[in-house]
Amino acid sequence: MLDFSFVSPTQFAFGKGTQAQAGEFCRAFGQKALLHYGGGSVVRSGLLDQIKHSLQEAGVSFVELGGVQPNPRDTLVYEGIELCRKERVDVILAVGGGSVIDSAKAIAIGVKYGGDFWDFYSGKQTVTGVLPLGVVLTLPAAGSEASNSSVITQEKTSLKRFCDSDLLRPKFAILNPELTFTLPPFQTACGVTDIMAHVMERYFTNTQGVGLTDHMCEAVLMSMVKYARIVIQNPRDYDARANIMWAGVVAHNNVLGVGRQQDWSTHMIEHELSALYDVAHGAGLATIFPAFLRYQYPHNVMRVAQFAQRVFGVEMDFEQPERTALEGIDRLKAFYHEIGMPTSFKELGAKEEDIDRLSAKVLLNNGDKLGYFHPLTRAGIAEVYRLACD
């Protein structure tokens, strides 16, 4: 196990009706909030009105900025930064899923910075200060309610880039599983896929002596397989929804990743798909991850075989462990199909002729190689994309 430093300062309010506490939490950080959201379901469900009432009851005034899209754009971030400065906002409250939270994080960075917030996403600057941020979560997936990261798409270039800093961890996160009852099956499945990817990108490591976090990762993955099947059949199963919602936190607050080298290649490879085609992030990951494992498994056959045995119950073939590994990859792909996810370029709507363009963009900010499990060159990245075409 490697040495590590771990911080997870977010306060969580988990359970039924917890959205009523939003105003109380915001009041601890100031008197004026930016209420940031996407639109659609949070408005139609009445949740946004509930949040406004809670803020008013707590004596917190607010300004609104809706319109966040999946794969959040820099253009709305700039608008939010300007609005926060003009209105002298003290705290940002993100109401929604990962896209809303990531957009709110970018605004929180930009308000405190005199230059272009994109400097942090292009790697030119390191975060030194942010506006306080809170979350009311409506879609368990990205784990942004507990993570130190944010991903934004630059509209004019279609570049999708991330920024990491422990200063980006929300001050509080309100999690009510009931708010996810009406999620469409596709969005639910995308969320489960994203959660599983966050775990697997920590699980497939070269670090030795990490048995504890191996078993923790496996427990979360098995739980996702179990509870995803339940909620697809019964969307209003509270306990299944609750387990998925908390798994999203555990998967990405890094408690599963401490002491081990992590490999985020699949996220970097998928980011270019969602930036170019504007597809759902989870759908892109379902397409890429089995292809990534099929390309990478010869590097460490036993780790992939261990995943197959422990997570999907594949019988270990000690004489030919590659058979176990490949069966595990096939079962992962079959599970994605079972919950309604695409697993090929054709199903996703991506084009094989764009592979060279996609591969070049992946390495634009990552040097000559990508990842750590088995570093990928541009040719390796292109082969992962090609394997995802089948």
C-alpha cells in the first residue's frame, strides 16, 4: 500500500425530506445564494419551489441560474461567475446531478479568480480559493457531491477537461433517495455505470498490498449489479435507491482509492466521445470500459480474473486464467446491455472514422501516454476505440 493523505470534509444529510434543510445549511455560509440548476424535472417536480421556500424560511436571499446541460458548458459558467460577482453571492447551491454540480464548482472557482476560469481546466493554474458550495442531489452518478473534481466542456473547441482540488469538495450535500424515484431507466442506468467506472478505475491497479480496498471496491460493484436490477424493475424501491445513492458518494470521495495508484484512462477516453457527440457520460463509459479491459487484460490477467471471480461469480480457471478474465469482461458487457446501456460505437451513435481525431484529442493535455495500469500510447487509445466498435 502506498502512503496517502485523505480528506473528505463534506457534511451529508441523508434521508427522506432532507431537502427541507437546504436553507439552514446555506445560512451557515452567508445571506445570499446562487441557486444553480438545469431545469426540467427539478421545476416540474416542485423540488425547486421546495428549495426556494427553505431558503426564504432561513432568511437567505437568492438569485437563480438555470439551464445547465449534460456535459456542462463553459459559456454558462462565465454567466454564473458574472452573476455571482454582480449580486455579491456568498454561497452556491447546486440542485441536480453531476453536470449541475460540476458547473457550480467551476463558477465557485471563477468568482475568486481574476483571470479566465478555464486556466484551471487547462492546467495553467492551481486552485487557491473557491466560493462555498452546497448540493441537493437528484441523480446519483458522477459522485461530484463528494469529490474533489469538476469536468467542463469548452464549447468553441469541444474540449472536455477536468479540474481537481480538495477545495472543490462541497461543504454539504443533501441526499434524499426519494428524489430519484422518477428518474427514467436510461438515466438510472447511466448513473450506475458511472458509479461502477469510478470504482473500477481505482480497482485496476498495479499497487500491491491493497486487499482491504480491493474487497471494498468489490462490495460496491456487487451492490451496483444487485440494486440496479431491482430499480430497473421497481423504480420506487427506497432501499435500492438509497444504496445506489450512497454508493455514488463512496465510489468517488476516494475512500476506495487511498493507498493505491489509480488509472483514469477510461474517463479521459470517454470524455472525447461525449464532447464530440454530446452523448450521456454513463453511456459512453459502458461502451468504453469493456473494450478497455479487453485491450488491457494481458497486462495483469490475474487482477482481471479476480474481478471476474469476485464480482461476477466466474469460476476461476487457474490453468488458463485468461478464460476467466475474458468471461468476466463479457459478463460486465452483458450487464450493461441488461440495464439498457449501449456497448458499441453503433449503439452509442459514434463513428469509426473519427477514431484518429478522438485519439489525438485524448492526448492533447496528457503527454505521450495515458494512464498507469498499462500506459496507453495514441495507438493503444485508438485500439480501445476500435474494440468499442464491435
